[in-house]
Amino acid sequence: MRRLFPLALLAAALALPAAAQQHQHGGGAKPTGVAEGCGPEDGRLRCATAVTPALGPDRTLWLTWVAGGKVWVAHSPAGQPTGPLGEPIPLSPEPARVDDNGDGRPAITVDAQGRVSVAWAVRKDERYNGQVLVSHSADGKTFTPPTPLVPDGTSERFPVLSSDRQGRLLATWIDKGPLAEAKAKGQPYAGAALKAAWSLDGGRSFQPPVTLGDNSCECCRVALAWAAPGKPVITWRSIFDGGIRDHALLAFSAPDKPGPKRRVSVDDWKIDGCPHHGPTLATAGGTIHVAWFTQGAAREGLFYARSGDGGASFTVPVAVGDPDRQAGHAQLLAAGDQVWLAWKEFDGKQSRVMGQLSADGGKSWTAARPLASTADASDHPILLSDGRGGALLSWHTKAEGYRMLPLEGGTP
């Protein structure tokens, strides 16, 4: 059995509490502070709290983060995802209250033509209403001024961007418009809605939004992957009858044909609040892989399941990680039969990113092994492809800085 093994290191700083916690509406994991020497308007990567990566077709690593109230991007040299970063580019003209709390963070995608799109949410008021802004670059050097993804929207937060191999870009987000409409009519409405919009020009413009699902959790990240070009798969925490906040999945059969909403697992987590703990999703070889956190009546902890029939049914959920160490905030990545699963644990002193590898499409796994650790605040781990069939672990920590760790896998 070969091990998952971290090989390389970059540089920078900060992040979020390690523990996977339950929060009430409007709460969320809060930064414990920024790195020493960071002023209130310091935009350096080391002064960020959450960092989101994306890999371009030429294996350029792109990063986006929030620091000094602004959104920034920077990239490595082409072909060097663990190479030095260039000069950061500010996307925000003025400081603002930008979501950067782990589940709510800037999103970034680079399409097959190398076009870069970034989306982020800014707070409009003290009631946690937000507006999603988008900036686009056709050349990776100059970015358009931020523009609203939804003009005159009520509240949009938790954006996700992803591009398929043919250049289509899909944006998804959590939208409170249907909630406001229901209230105006005196009708009940739980949570918010999951909405989406396509871009056919690499993120320069978006088609009118469509509602993919009503009654979503208001403050959990959405996960998006591609079964094939034009066929995205989306999973999110939905609110089912009785106030149950379990996970749902929707698979498109064509860009204009979203499939039915299906339940991933019956966990029966009844909670009138926001877990701030969204799912993760990966697709490969016709299999959908999902991992999620729950504190339901049926099961508690972090779990993994897979579907071979487009989400119509799932395998029995398998527990992941050590529940006594608050295992949570999982990430999945799949390439052929290889599936990587990473998550975060906290033992009271240190946060660790743990990892497992499957070489048979999720049927069996290596033993869980530590990939990285920190004794201070840390962001959620993120997995991404290295562009050559392997995996990279992106992790931002206050003490060690930004780390990009190539993962070496093997056969269980």
C-alpha cells in the first residue's frame, strides 16, 4: 500500500477555526485574527482568511482571496502550480464587507480557453442580505469592473462557479428572492432558494437565473461537478418537511434540462438554524461521489456515499474520520477510478487535514492518513486536479501560510 504524501510548499497566512460547529442563523465560522503585521487595508495573501484555488488549462494556478476588505487574484507561472505567485490584482475598487467565512468565500474558475471569472458576495445590510458580484478576464491580465450577477436582486450569497470542457460556465448561489416574495404574500417559506445562471461567453455575461430548488439552507456552500459537458451535477443542504436539513442532489440531462431533486441520505437533522457546513461532490466514470456532515437523528458525523445511476439512488452512507476529533469540511476529487477524499479534524490542540484514496471508484479506501497540520487557525482544505491525473491539496493556515501540497497516491 502506498501512502498519500505531501511534497511541496508555497507561502502566506491565516484562516478559520478548525472545529466543525453548529451555528444559528447569521452566524458562521469567524476568523480568529490575521497574521502578525497585517493592517486593516493590507491585501497581501498572508493577510487573508480564506483562499480559493483554480487550475487553468496550461496548469497555471489561480488564487482568489479577501484581505483589506477587497477581493484579490494572483497566479503562478504557466505549468507551475506550486511555483511563485505573481503580483496580486485587486478586483474590488473600494473596501467592502465581503463574505470570507469558509463556506461563504469568493469563487473562481478558469475555462478551457484560459478565461478567468471570479464571483463573491458583499453584505448589503445587517440582516445578512448579500449581492453577488462578478469580474471577468479574457487575458488573465486585466479584469472587468465588478458587476451584479443578479441586477436588482433581493439577496444572493454563497456563489459557486464552474466551467465545462466546452467553455460553458455555470454559476450557482443561494437566493432569498423567493422568501421575500412569499413574505409579501403572507405565505410561509422555509430557508432560501438554489438558483443558477449559464454564461456562454466565458463569464462576460449571464443568462437569466433559473430556480433549481426551493427551501435550501440559507448559509451552506453548494457543490458543483460535471458528469459531462453541459451536464452539471449539484448537491446542497435542503430543508425537507418538518424542518429537516438533509442533502439533495440534482443532475442535468442537458444545459436546459435540470433533473428532479433527489435526496442523498435520510439523516433527519432537524435544526432551526444554519450548520454552515455544506457538502462536497465529485464525478468520474459515470459515478457521483458525495460527502457531507450531519448531526441527525439517524446518523451523526461525516459520511460518504456514491451513486452509479445519476443520483437516483446512493450506497449506504459510510462514516469518515474521527467524530471525537470533529471530522468535517470534507473535499472530494475524482479522476477515473481514483477518488481522493480529504477532511479536517481537531484534537483540541492541532488541526489536521486527513486523507484517503480509493483506486476502485470509491468501493474501498486506504487507511486515513494525516496530510498536513497546524496548531493555529486554519481555512477549510480544498482539493483540485494537478492537470496530469493527480491531486493537489490547497490549505491556508495562520502559522504556516498558504500551502499547495501535491498528493502521491497508490493502490489500496
